[in-house]
Amino acid sequence: MLVIKGYTGPDSYGGTGLFAGEDIPKGALVWKYDPSFTRFLTVKQYFSFQPEELQHVQRYSYPIATLDESPPLIGLLLCADMSRFFNHSDAPNIGRVDDHDGSSLNISLQSDYALRDIAYGEELTCDYMQWDPFNIIHSLGIVTGNSFLINNHSVEFRRRDSLMLTESS
């Protein structure tokens, strides 16, 4: 659920983006998980949609996957408010801040904060890979708003780099 003032408008890519409707200071809460605005979809639910529904889900959902939950949390977040218009950036201005122990992606704890000061009228961007850094959802054959990134070599290199860092630690 978007917790700041925002508005949608044309983005620099020819689509629609979400823009700050107020100045947002660094560290301010921008979005938080609220089941009345954001629906968690399981993999099984995704594959049960009819084609016309599936197109909407593919466009406006964000993957979420973690293997350190018991059981693992694997699915999609489908936003019903303006937050569905967050666009991707490799240098996002909103993102996760470890406001819990950082060991899991417990869905009820999910929130995004301003990573720096954001001016009124500036597009709000996030890193689409933050909740599924190893492309688990995509590897299951699920298409989401971040699928174009996964097909981009820079994301694959970034994923490989994070795997190497994890293995060498």
C-alpha cells in the first residue's frame, strides 16, 4: 500500500510511472504490505488464471521468493493501488531497509523506504529483483513485470556476482 502522496503519469520509457506527490525525506516509509491493497498469489493460483486475467497479473505483479522461510515463501505480489506503477531502476530511490532481522522475507514485514531524499514530481523507482534475486519465480515459467530484466544480460551478471560473493563468504 502506498503511504505517501503520489500520482501516475507518462514515464521516460513511453509507459506509465509513479511520481512523488510530495517531497519525501530519506528513510521515510513509502510502501508497506497490506493485504487489502496487495494480494499474495501462490504459484498454483498464477497457473489457474484465464488468459485475460493472466495478462493483468503478468503486467502488474512483482515476484517474491525466499528459501530461508519454513515453508519457503514463493509467489507474486499483485498490487491494486498506484504502487503497481513503480518502474525498475538499477539505482532505485526506494527499496527495502532491514527493519527486521534481515533473515527472511516474511510477507507481513515487507516495506519500502526512501533510499535518499526524493523531490516532488520525481519518478519513484525500485529494483524489481530485490524480492527474488535468484529468479526463482521466472525459472518456474512465470512471467511478471520483471521478466524483461531477467532476459537482460546485466541482470544475469549481477545474479552471478551475488552467487560468487555468497559462495566465497
